[in-house]
Amino acid sequence: MKKTLLIIILLGSVLAKAQNAIDLYEFSSVIYQGTAKSAAMGNAIGAVGQDFSAISINPASLGLFRRSSFVFTPALYLSSTVSKYQGSNGDDRAIKMPINNIGLTWTSEINDGSLKSVSFALGMNRTNNYTFNSYLSGDNRHTSLVDAYFSEMEANNINSANDLYDFSPNNLYPLWYTYVIDSIAPDYYTTYVPAGGLNQQRGVVKRGKANELSFSAGFNFNEKWFLGIGLNVPHFNRDMTTEYKETNLYPDKFRNWSQQEVITSSGWGVNAKIGVIVFPVKWLRLGATFHTPTIYRVDASWYTNTFSRFNNNSYSYQSETGTYTYTLTTPYRLGANAAVIFGNFGMITADYEYIDYTNIRASAHNYKFTHLNNDIDARFNSTSNIRIGTEWRYQNLCFRGGYAFYGSPYGFNDDRLRTNSYSCGLGYTYHDFTIDLAYVLSRRTNTYQLYSEYTLYPAVYHEGDQDVVDDTKVKETTNINQLVVSFKFRLD
């Protein structure tokens, strides 16, 4: 007879399932979400200055401020995702109305030797938005996710229910409890779920964001070169609910089973940024930046709800909630900025960032994350972000456009999790008030194996006299539409 087994959940097994390399990449990635001027120019404003978002990219841009100001930026964020699986398409949408930015700057004239002015900034810039919904559905003729779980159990010598609970209290043990996996003899497991002939569905709902609270100082030396430093307190929170379901297309005793995962993560951290901008000639600005790694303390919780339905019975099980704390270290960033200035009429700008995602690290005082950190080393690579923008002025109006490329964590030439953004916008200034508008269209692509979202082990089926690894490839395309508006007030 099955019974509840009261065994302590080990930190390692919880984190291995609940937070993986992709999660740590997401918490480490930066896709700027700041002011409307910055968004319209593809966020290629590191060498431009006089915009609060530029301070997050190159704090030396603060030295170019001439007047104190206050800026506030609300936005509308709409994402739409199409997932292709087993010849079928699924789609889902999500909407959010975030606050991208709020900031205050003030400038003091110095005129003491080469130092002409000092500027300070205090405020918040959004550095990522996790709002995301996806849905897929397709018929699999060959295997079930349960087959991949059997491969995992065999590889890890799971011989009893106690072993199952110790090894995977939130994923595999609930399947045993609800008879999706059953033990008919010692050391022998079976399942009523057929190997193929199944409709498989998966839905993901994410909500959350990453913000950076910043205190920065910028120094203007002889109107020729500018130095900036920033001390920042980044914060992220993300709630993610994932549901996986398999339904028998030819129901007999077994009808369907599903498992819902709920993962909540939040982290507070600290980092520093230093930057320099120089004017080698009047029409050219060049900048360089270094962003230190962010050190996060992350608190997370995780539980699952599992359901199964048979002809005459149905079963359910809610796992215990696992809570844990760990330290996340993100990669450092190296950046270069440029702006070509055409008098008072316009400019063309470009920013470049180098990031090595193999430098992501998880650690805790009571557990060694060797397996997870090795997985990061094996999967990820260095990459680059490239942003290009332009602005042209006519009287009190500014017209802007931009493009941004955020490279894949798997390498610059890999298209998985790569993001391309196209933007345009305009601004209008009346005395001490400026309103800026921007529209941004971003497209992110991703390709993954469905079963790999749950286990590192494959599902194998027989074809003739050969064993074949089931191809459960998912192609995912996400389009993100953003409308951004900034209200800027000059204070002196």
C-alpha cells in the first residue's frame, strides 16, 4: 500500500529541478527597458548623455548633463508567442503595464581647474521584463515523458519508493503516488501511460521584472572628457507556473495525467559601474565601460500539483513546498560606445557589450553546485550585444530610430534565445518640459527539446531493430510590442 514518506528534501535535488541553467541566465541577462528616448534609439545612447537610461549603460554620460531634471516613464508591454511542436501550432499572449524608469539628476557647476561640473543621479531603471505566456499542443506517436523519466530512474538506480522520494520529491514521487508510475514488484516499475498515441500539452506563465536602483556621479573635465561611477542595487522577482499534460488519444484504462510546477524566485544584489567618455574631436564621442558582476542573494520556493485520471478513479498529490537560498554571481560586462554628432541637427550612435555567460555561478554555504556550474560551462558561451541608433532634430521636434541585437547565451552565431529589436519614436520640447514617445518591436527565437525541460535523459523507442531517441523539438517565436512614454521636467 502506498503511504506518505516523511523524508527531508535535500537542497541539491530541489535546486537541480527548480532552478536550472536557463533560469540563472534569465536572472543574469540585461535587456534595457528605460526611457522612451533610449528605447526609440535602440538603447544605443552610452556616449550620448543627458538621458537617465544612459547612466545604466555608461555612468560617464551623467557628466554631460547641464541642468537638473526629473523623468518618469510608464509603458505598455505586450508579448505573443507561437510554438511549433509535432506539426501543430500553439499560441498565447501576455500583457503588462510597467514603470520603466523614474529618476532625478542634479548638476553643480564647479569651474575649479579642469573640473567644470559634477552631476549626481538617483533613481530606477528597468533592466528586464519577464512577462511571458506560451502554449503548445501536439500528438506524439512514439513516446511519453514517462519514458524519459524511466531512463532517469534506471541511470540513478532508483529501486524503491523511498529512493524515489529522496531523489525527486516534487516531480517523480508524485507520479508514483498518483499511479502514473506504479511498482508491481520490488525494483520494477511500470506505467499505464502508453508509449505514444498521446496528445501532449505544455503551458508556461511568467510574471516578473528586474530593476536597478542606482546612485551615480559624473564628472566633467574641460568639456573634453567625462568620468562616471555608479553604485547599484539590482532586484528581480519572477513567478513562473508551468503545466504539462498528456492525454490518451485511444483511452482504455488510462485517460490523462498532468503536473503543475509553481516556482517563485526573488533576489537582491549589488554591483558597480565605471565609465569614461572622450571628445577626440567636436563631432565624435567615444566611451568605454566596465560593469562588475552582480552578487545576488536569491530566495526561491517550489512545489508541484499532480493529477491523474483513469476510467474508474482519479488521484491528486500536492508536494511539500521546498524553500532555499543561494548566491548567484552574474558575468561582468565590457562595453564600448560611440556617437557621431552632426552639429545641432542629429547624431548616429552605436553601443557594444561583451558578456561571457560561462561566468554565471551559483553557490551556497551548505551545498556545492558543481553539477549546475559544470552544466553552465558546457552549455553557454561568450556573446555580444550590439545596438545602433539615430536622432534628427527639427525645431522643437526630434525623430528617432534604432536597432538592437542581444546575442544568444549559447554563442554569438546561435539563434536560440537571440533577440532582435526595431524601434522608432519622437520627442517634443516646450520650455522646460519634454515628452518622448517610442514604439519597440522585439523578436526572440528559441529551439529546445520538450522532454529536456524536465529531465536530462532521453526517451527511446524501437523502430525495426534500432533504438531511436524521440525528437520532441519545439520551435518558439516570441514577438514583443512596447509603447513607451517619458515625461521629463528640467528643474533649474
